[in-house]
Amino acid sequence: MYIRKRYKKNLYLDMEEKKFGDRNNQGNYIPKRRVSYPPVFVWPLAPFQALKWIFSIPGYFLPWNLFYVGIGLISWFALSPPLEDYANLTIITFALVFMKNSGLVLIFYGAFHYRLYIQRAQDIDFKYNPKWPLENSKNFLFGNQTKDNIFLTFCSGVLIWTCFEICILWFAANGYLRLISLDESMLYFIAMILLIHLWRDLHFYLIHRLIHFEPLYKWAHKTHHRNINPGPWSGLAMHPVEHVFYFSCALLYLFFPFHPAFIIVTLVHAGLSPAPGHAGFERVKTDKEKSFDIDSYAHYLHHKYFECNYADGILPLDRWFGTLHDGSEESFNKMRARLAKKNQKKFRAKTLS
């Protein structure tokens, strides 16, 4: 009650937050910037704008894409067992890979959670939903949203991530898959590494649309959507069936020559990128007057409304297929009309059956 009164009087908004958005009467933060796509897949073509975006900050490479690529390369070349160790799997090899992946998740997700939810360093500035994660709810394991999310992240998410990594590299180490060497295929290596983000975006959209259909939604994806007000640990809080779909992005490399680093970078990208996307904040403050955008608004709207923004990146798939919600009232009304039409068709089908 106290918080809502403060919002209605518009007293709470700090100066940095007011530059980028506003709050409604319920205290929900609404960014001024609408969800949009880079000037790449547009008509008429805009090659100069596209090239400028690729090398801008934020852009294709920076800040996140090169970060995930860098962590993935370090993970393979410095932290992973040598490829020959995957040929004859042992408990030790599995444990080392699981611990490596768990460590990456613990550090990255933990940094967002510690800064924003334990320290609460910026309170609710830029937080879409002013409420904090639920600590007493029957919808979550242990009655606690954060504990539920952490359990699913490590006991299902990181475990299945590790299984994909080890199984694919076992086939590679035993000569069942064709590998490339850096000495012979450096240009191919660089090109593939830098295109991983595009593949991940397409794969995520396809499997995301799939698991929104019954019965997969009820069996699996519903677990993830319990997080209507997500936090960083919600990113990998999925049912094991969804984790299998999600990390299947690494299976792409079964069909053409690859370097083991491709597998690791792709899985690291899939494993770490949900953290900022589910942080629950639009921006992270570095001090009282500075902040940076973590590109989370599109996916927050998906968690809030369920039936929009299935993609979360560069490819304008939601725009092409009519499921884009850019945060405006116009987009909300279009979504509501689309869902009303969809429900009407379902009702007619039931009455005719």
C-alpha cells in the first residue's frame, strides 16, 4: 500500500530512471524505448546502417556476443579436459565438465543475483515489477521462487548441458564426426564462431514456438512460466524436457565439419545468456547517474503476457509472424485482438467436434 501511494504521487522515481522510463499506478516500470530490431533484415536494404550497427555498442559483437564467445573459448582451451579424455568416459571427466559449467553459471548468474537481489544495490530502480521474488508460494519447489530456480538450474539445466557436451565430444573423440584444425581452417573457424549468435536466435525461436503448443506447454514449458516476475535464476529454471530441447542447439554440428570449440561456445551462449534476459531489470546502475541496458525488455514482456516475443535477438521473427509486442499500448491491443481471434477459433472447433 505504501509503495503504491508513493508511485501514484510519482515521488519515488529517481532521476536516472526517469530519463529512460516511467511507472504506472501499480508501480510497474515501463521503458520509453520500444522493442525493436537492428537495421539488418529490412527493406529497402540499409547496408551502411547495418554495418554501423554490427560494430556499434550495443551491436552484433558488443557487449554480449563477444563476451559469450570469449568465455566459451576460454572454457574449451583453458578449462576443459583434452579431447582424448572424452573418448573413454569416466566419472572424473564427467565431474570435471559438470563442475566447470556449474562454476560459469554460479559466477555469472550469481553476480546478477547478488548485485540486484541480495545487495539490492539499486533498490527497484529500472525493475519492471516492483515486487521481489516470491518466498512463500505453493507454485514453487521448497515454496521459494529463487530456491526453486537454482535447483532446476543446476540439477537439470547444467546437468543436461553437460550431457550434450560430453556426448557430442565422445563421438568426435572416437572418430565418428569430422573435425577441423585451426591451422587448416582458421577463417572457417572465425566465421562459424561469430555466426553462433544467429543460429542460437533461430533455434530458440523454433523450439520456443514448439513448446508453447500442447501438450508440451503443459508437460514442460509451464514450469518456466511460473516465473511471471522473473529474476536471474529464472533463466535456466526449466523442466528437464525443455532443457533437452533448449540445449539441442549444439546438435547442429553433427551435420558438417566442426571444431570442439563450436560445441562449447554454443552451449556457453545458451547456458549464460538467459541471466541478463531474465534479470527483471531494464538497466543495471554503475553509480547514481550511470547505467547500462541489459536488453531484457522483450523477454520480460513474454513472461508477463506469454503469447508474444518468442524470439529474443537479432532476427525479426516475431515481427514477420505477427507476435511482436514492443511495449506500446498499440502492440498490447493487437496482441489482445489476436488472442481473442485464436480463442474464438478454438471455441468453434470444440462446438463442431
